[in-house]
Amino acid sequence: MKTTMNYFLTALLLSFIALSYTSIAQAQVNATDEANASLKTGIRSDQPRYIAYLTSWGLPDNATELLKQSKADAYMLSFAKWDELGNISSSDHIVEKPSTEPSAIPPTMPKSIPQAYLSWTTLAHASPQTQMIISFGGQEYQDIWNTMGSQDHSEVIASNIAKLLTTDFPIYQKISRPDCQQNRCDDRSDFQIIGHIQLSGIDFDFEQAARLTLKQNQQLAFLAKRVRELVGNSKSIVLTTYHVGADPINCKDSNISENCSFKEAKRSSHHGEVLDLLHSSIGVFDFYNVMSYDAGRNFDYKTSMDNYVKALGNRAKLRFGLSINQQWGQLGNFVMPLQENNARATWQAKQEYGGFFVWALGASSEARPLDSQIRVFNSLIDTSNKAAVQ
């Protein structure tokens, strides 16, 4: 009986070992398949597909609760800049750590913390899978592209950006008073640190009114590479740029139409302005946002995206731009109809681009409340997801 029992236990152990090896082998196969898929598409599984710019202005007090309903994979916090000395600051202090009151004893903190800072940090705490990316530049801060300067100066900027990306930002929550009987009774209570969060990456919103020069292309390529070297692959590095940025340069001539995405009689000054940056930065940027809006009602966005694919050789790294706010048009500003945005969201999904981004949540040219903005954004995501599986 004892011998039979020993035989049974031995057989059971061998079966368990065989199953374990099978599980390990299958896990290795799955990991290999996932790695091969990543190599094929050029997009990591953790790269966001649906992104919204989140402005520092126009956010209501309950922004965090509303944004929890959003289906965004990432937010581009708008905006930050550096000065002539490389010092970093941001709109409405969106990525600036609030200073403590001299008399405050941790973890009790000041009563006044910028709404923009509170919104993204508490949202990141509630939704840790959502990336928070700080965007440098934009229309308001376009002068930063004139202050990149020498390589030594770019080293200072890159170092400060790396420090920002590895900063532990405190997450604050108000402490309710013991005698409070109503939900709004905590308005005068102190803030308490409940954790810390780091930014997920950086976006270079590379645009200005004047044509971006070859020198600026080269300076940003150097700066982006240095940031990558300093932070490694743990952070996302993103480039956002013009709709016509990858067009042939000769599209500036109104007599030329072939491969041009903007064919109005008065051409854009920005055709092909980032081609040098695109070619010299392959492998540096995790993904590219193409602002395929602000070019009027007749803009050929399909040709625009094709030109970016030709320049980069990988459509999965491209994010298609949509706007739910006013944009420029030849006959005056206009808001893209939802039906047209849905059609574009469907098109980019069927073309297997890496997703889309929206300008913007927060500020609204139409005074649209944040909850309404989120519903529109979510509907575009649903449309894209549906198209992707058809």
C-alpha cells in the first residue's frame, strides 16, 4: 500500500512539473508573439490610442470627477515652457509643485492649490493606467523654439526636463472636518498628501506662426535625443506638429498640386517644414500627433497623413488630429460638425493609424461644459473602436 502511494505521489509530482513547464513555455510564446507584434506595428502595448489635450484653463471645480468618465488613454497637459536660462514653468502652474505654508506640519498642506494641478494629479491617482504627458510649446509659448540655442543650452533644458519627468508630484485631498454635516462643508479644510505621482512623458508641440527653420528642426532633434538618453524608455516622448509638415516643400507653390494636402490659391508657409526633424528623429519619438485641422474645410487630410507615413514608414506611430473647438477656415473660423469628426475617426481606424487625439478638453470656444465635451470625445472613441473591428 505504501509503495502504491509513493508511486501515485511521484506520478502526480511529475504531472505537475510537466504542466508547469507547459505553462512557462506558453507564456514565453505569448511574450514572444506580443514582442513580434510590437516590432511589426512599431507601437508598444502601453502606448495610448486616444488622447485629449487637457487645458489648464476652463476647468470646473469638479473636473476630476467628470474626467473619470472619459475614455482617454492619455492627457496632454497644456502647456509648459522654458525660458532663456532653461528654467521651466507652466500655464496656471499645472506642473509646478505647490509650496507648503511655513507653519504647516506635513502632511497638512496649504488651503489654496491650483485647480489645474489638482485635476490631473487626483485623476492620475484615481486612474493610474492613464498617461499624463506635459506638452511644451503651443501657440501661446511658441517663442521657446527661438530659445533652444546652442548645444550647451539645450543640455540645460534637457536636464531640467528630465528632472521634471522624474519629479514625485504630491497628490492632495481635503480633510473633512469632524463637525461637518454637509458635503460642501470641507471647502475650508486643509489639504493632505495621499500619495505621489510622476508624469508619463513629454510632448513637443512644435508650431509657430512663422515657418520653422532647418536650424530649429536640428535643435529640437538634438534636444529630444538628449531627453531620451537621460530618461531612457520609461517615459514617452511625443512630437505634435503641423498638418502640412510632411508635404513636399514645393507645395508652397500654388502651381503644384501633386501630393499636396493644402491646395488653396494662397498656400501655407509650413509645407514640409518638419521633414528634416522626422527623418533625423526616427527611434526617438514614441508617437507623432498630426494636427490635421486648422486648415479649412477643403483640407485633404488623407494626403497629409500619407505624407507622414512616407516620411516615417510606420502608420501605427501616427495619431490623427481632431478638433471639437473653432478652427481656422478660408471664409472664417468654424467648428467641425460631429458627423464629419465621426467620419474622420472611422477613416483613421480603418487605415490602422495609431489612434487619434482631440483638441481639447477644458477650454471650449463654444462654452461647452466639460461633461458635454467628454461625451463628444467618448462618442468619437466608440466610433473608432467600432470601425477598427469591422
